[in-house]
Amino acid sequence: MFLKLFYKALHKIPFKEIKGGINSVPGFISAGINSGLRKVKPDLGLIISDTKCVGAAVFTKNIVKAAPVIYSMKYINKPISAVIINSANANACTGEKGLEDTYTVASYVAQKLNLKTSNVLVFSTGVIGEYLPVKKIVSGIDKLTDIIKDGGNNNITKAILTTDKVEKEVSIEFKLKGKKIRIAGIAKGSGMIAPNMATMLAFIVSNIVIEKSLLKKLFKTAVENSFNLITVDGDMSTNDSVLFLTNSKAENNPIKESDKLEKEIFYNMLLYVMKKLARMIVEDGEGATKLIKIKVENASDKKSARKIAFKIANSSLVKTAVYGSDANWGRILAAAGSAGVKFNPDKVIIKFGNHILYNGEPVKFSEKKLKQYLDKKEINITVDLKKGKYSAEVLTSDLTEEYIKINSKYRT
Amino acid sequence: MFLKLFYKALHKIPFKEIKGGINSVPGFISAGINSGLRKVKPDLGLIISDTKCVGAAVFTKNIVKAAPVIYSMKYINKPISAVIINSANANACTGEKGLEDTYTVASYVAQKLNLKTSNVLVFSTGVIGEYLPVKKIVSGIDKLTDIIKDGGNNNITKAILTTDKVEKEVSIEFKLKGKKIRIAGIAKGSGMIAPNMATMLAFIVSNIVIEKSLLKKLFKTAVENSFNLITVDGDMSTNDSVLFLTNSKAENNPIKESDKLEKEIFYNMLLYVMKKLARMIVEDGEGATKLIKIKVENASDKKSARKIAFKIANSSLVKTAVYGSDANWGRILAAAGSAGVKFNPDKVIIKFGNHILYNGEPVKFSEKKLKQYLDKKEINITVDLKKGKYSAEVLTSDLTEEYIKINSKYRT
């Protein structure tokens, strides 16, 4: 179990959060600008590394993949030096032309920075089904490369946002045998958030030295245990991607499969960054007023635990009840029962925070106390199946009128 | 194919819609009253038949089954004479006591009507997790049996409603070799509507004579092709049930497996009643302002077609876009792509009504015309996968602020 060792490791190896985001990692510079895709807000970002990076990524499992996803999936295993990201347009469902546009953007970045096109990754997010305004982006790249020559700016966290209200950035520093390691990540949400990625982009960079195959394995597991345990509306997007790049500049001994401690430290540091970003995404979910943590305990296997947790987390009825501070625990049991997993309802325990509301049968509770609890910003719901020993924890947000408002007029 | 023969049969065998609901079928009397479970509205209904009925039913597939569902599943194959239904309380998640309460209600009806308990079915709908107010129901049964002795009343359609705004009733009459057959159905929605039943109750009665095993088979298929093709919010309830009873009074020759024409006529008449009730449920979905018909065409198999159609129909992003009259077809393709079914997005055609919006790539369209189309009360969305020859059609409603309002304060 990683998590127990995580805390053990954290006692031994202190880490701290630092400021500066992407730019805090030696060798990386980033910048964000407005290129005219949106009226005023930044809409185009560039990350560059002064040396070639090793990459790992997880992409949307949606059959319908946006052009930049198809493109970046192709080049993820090449040495990477630059990442260009635009918001306001997903370049999805745009056929052949969409893919050509992505290549045009990538090769223009490559040309400006003296790279091969394959050294450049491309990501887009925003409205689906409209062609990319390539001209605007190309002029934007001119501006961005100039800014980067001057040391970059702090606007990339803004440039990647769509309906998000809040910038999402986490940077940490820790040491491995005296070598200073940094990991910095940025992300965007905030609707179309569901497991197997969402309309979600996250970019995480580091200077750690680690074997490529091990990196890929640990990265995938960390995504599984962070970004893939959140949901806002159960919709999976065409553009979701989590990217990790390291320029290997930290000069630590390359971490190998056999380096048990170092491996665990890195995994848990990475997980820390990812979980924090994932949580920020849910907190900033479209229209969200509350964070809801759904914990399913004592299931007969991990898959069942996750299935039930997600069924509850995606239930519009559960989410609206929490929004209204209504302790309608029956909807939780009903949602759990519809997950297609067998369990005995007469053994189940349901808790809101520490308040037991159901214990094989309804438990009398104080509506006033529950209302007080449900008026909080963070709600913990526990469903104990009393069956096996596996558990799962999924983060979601409440469902509000604001979500409807945002999404009923998204394109206009 | 039933449906083609259906229309053929309908030309040969005319049918008509009639008034009177349950009470229009010879031998059945129903009544509804307020028993104090709700403030003013009717909340308790009773259907009785003067002779024993043959029954068929489909119950929720939710692991968490309400007490009356557990009870009625046990007795559905017995000869049935009475059905008692309450709203305002689902008697779900109420453990042993819930089941005892159901037996108390059933046996009180039986005692009043001189029946065995097993001749009485019980259904409940409403809030989950509260004990049934048995005393009120028992006094209500006294009132109901008195009213039924006097010929019943027309209030059962009201008594079974929860958040529904509209009563749902369909009655038809047709002839089989000179014998007059009637089928009458009532139903309630209106949230927690998803395939495999929903918080949905439907009661259909008839006087047709038909072999029991054949009845069960045709009934199940008809449910599959009507009530199981609708969704409001993707939530499956603990109480969903569709019940069919016939008192076999029509004196037609008992329909057997080998009676091809009679079988088809009955199936299609039953399907007509069920589809009409199912459509009424969606139209009256919680907060719904529009009916959305999702048609997936040319899938490689029926299951895939249904899977994709339901994924689109349950997408909050699609439903809010239709609510806002926003022709955001990209969300439809994105939802389709996340159904876990393989297809080639470059071949897909997406239409809103007759307007093609995507044909392997975006098609230019008049926003004004699309807005006009989407302002209608009934929206047809077609996704042609160009892959095989199977199709599915699912009905759903839009997602509005009103849904949030209704469900955030349901218990209060």
C-alpha cells in the first residue's frame, strides 16, 4: 500500500509547497497571452524546456478524440521541448481540417524555436465543432515566444481556463539524497468532468531523473487515483489530457524499479500534486457551491466500490439534495442499489459526516443538526456495505441552477 | 417485425381511444382519496376486480427494493383481486418494519373485501426512508372500500402522483372476432426516471383472455420497448413497477402462441397504451419544458444503439443545451463517443430535425433557423453511425433550473 508508506516517507523526507508554478521548475519557462480567441482573457499558453523532456500522458478514452489529442498521442514518446495550449476552441469534431490545423500550429512553434514538429505537443479546450482560428494562434505564438525570451510570465494558468472561475496551480519541492526536486502542475476543469478524464487538461512538469518505463507506470497509477476519482456531471470530453514532462535536470540518481524508497517518494509527491489539482477542479465545478466526498467502504472488490461511489456521485438527485442541504439519504441508497453491484441493503450503514442516518433501517436524526452539517462547504458521505474490505473515495460537486445557466447558453 | 404488422393490423382492426380509465374496463372499479399522507391531494388509490385476475409485472432492477416491491414480487403469480397504491411515502429502505407494514396494509384490504392477503398487491411511491403511516392508510382503506361499493370515482390517476403535474391515463377499445376488448392504463413519473424502470408506477388493466405464459412474454417485450426507452435523470428508483391485470371477461377465444394475428394485435394495442403513458411521463418530467427524441441509426447492433442513445439522453450537457435552444451538436457527438461503443466519428451524421449539423465534419448552418427549431416543444435528434442496420429511439426531457428547485428541497 502506497498511501501508508506515503505518510511514513513524508515524515522522513520533508516537502514544501512553493510558489511560481511551471516557472519554478529549473529549465522550464511558460507564458500566457490573449490571442483574440476570447475577448480579453488569456487564451493561449506556451511551455518550453531548454532541454528535451521525457513525457508521459493519459488521454481521453472517448471514441471521439479532438484533433490535438490525436496529434499529441502520436508524439508523446518523442523528446518534448514545447507545449502549446489554447482555450476557447477544442478543435474537436473538425475532421481532416482540424488535424491539419493542429499540425500547422505545432510546426509554427517548432519553426520559431528551432525544433522538430515532433518535439511540440498541442492541446486545445473549449467549444466543440468549430474550426481553429489558426491565424490568430500563429500571431499569438509570435508574441508568446518573445515573452518567453524575456523570461515568461505567470499567465498560463489563466490561458488554459474555460468556464473555470479559479486558477489551479500546485508546486512542491522535496529532496532526494541532497538533490532538489520540484514538481509543478496546472489544470483546468470545469464541466464535462467525469472519470476517464473530462474536459480537463493538466500539465505537470518536473526536473526529476527517472527511468521512462517506471515514470509511465507511476504516472498512470497516480492519474487513476486522482483525476479519475472525480466527477462533476458525468460527461466525458473529447479533449481530456494529463501530461507530465521532466527535463531530468535535478541530477539525482535515475530512479529505477528497484529503488523502493525513491520510487515511493516520487509517486506520492506526484499523487499529492495531482490530488490537489483534482480537488481544485471539483471545487470549481460548474455552478458548484459544495464539495462532496463519497466514500464507499467494505465492498467486496475495488471495482464494485468505485462503481457504487460514482453512481452516487453522478446522481442528479443526490447532488441536488446536497445543494438544498436536504439529508435525503434514501436517494444515496437508491443510487447505490442501481449500480449493478450486489449487496445487502439491510446491512448498509449511511453516514453524513459522523451522523448515522441509516443502519439497515432508518435511524432517527435531528433535522436541525443535519441541516447545519449540510450547510457546510465540504460534505462527507459514507456508505459502508459491510461486505468485504475494499473502499473507494470519489469527489464531486453539488448540482445547482447555476450549472443549468452556464450550460444552457454555453456557445453564445 | 411487430411494428409493420402493427400498422397493417390497425388498418384491419380499428381501435379507438375511450374515456373512463381503469373504470372503463368491465369488472374493474377504482377510487382515489386523501388519507392524510399529503395535505389535500389524493394520496391513496384502490383498484378492485369483481373476479380474480391474471397478472404480469416488471419490477425495478435496483438492488434496493422497497418493501411493497418485495411483497408484490412474491404474490404476482397468485390470482389478483385488488391493488392498493399510496403516494407520498415509498416505504423503501425501511427494513423489517417496512415489510410488516406492507403486510398489514394488504391484509386489511383483504379483510375488508373478503379476500386472501395474497390476492392483494401493494405499491408505494414517494419519499424514501420513512416508515409508512399505516393508521392513516387503514382508515383510508375504510373510506375507499365504501366509495368503491358506490361505483368508485375518477381520482386514482391523481392519488398515485408525486411531483407529477399532469394525470396520465390512456384507455383504448378494439375488437377481436366480435368481442369487445378494452385496455386501460394509468401511470406516474416524474423524477428518477431511467431505463429498467424509474420512480415510475404504471397499472394497466384489461378484460382480454390470453394464455398466462404468452401474456407474460408479450408484456415484458412491450415494457422493454416503451417504459424502458425513456429517461429523465438517469436515476433508477427503489419502487418502479409496471403491473398488468386482466380479468378475462371479454369472452374472446383465449389467445395462444399460435394465434399469430390476435397475438400481434394484442401486443401492439398494449404497446400503444404503454408508449403513450411513457411519453406522458417524459413530457411531465421534473422541470421539463421540452420532449427530446434521441434516435441512433445504423449501429452495428441493438445494444450499442441503445447504449449510445441513453448516453446522449442522460447527458446533462446535451439536456441543458436543448433547454437553452443552443444547437451545441458537439456535445452530442462527445456523449456518443463516451458510451464505450466503437464507431468512426468521421462517418457520423448528426441532425436536429431535418437540419444536418455534422457530416463527418461540421456543416455550416443558420443559427437563426436552428434556434427557431430548438424553441419547439419537441426536438428530434438523429445520430446516424453509418455502421450497421440497428437503431434505437429514446425519449428524454431537457434539464432546467426547475428540476434543481424541485429536487433540492424534496423532503421539505
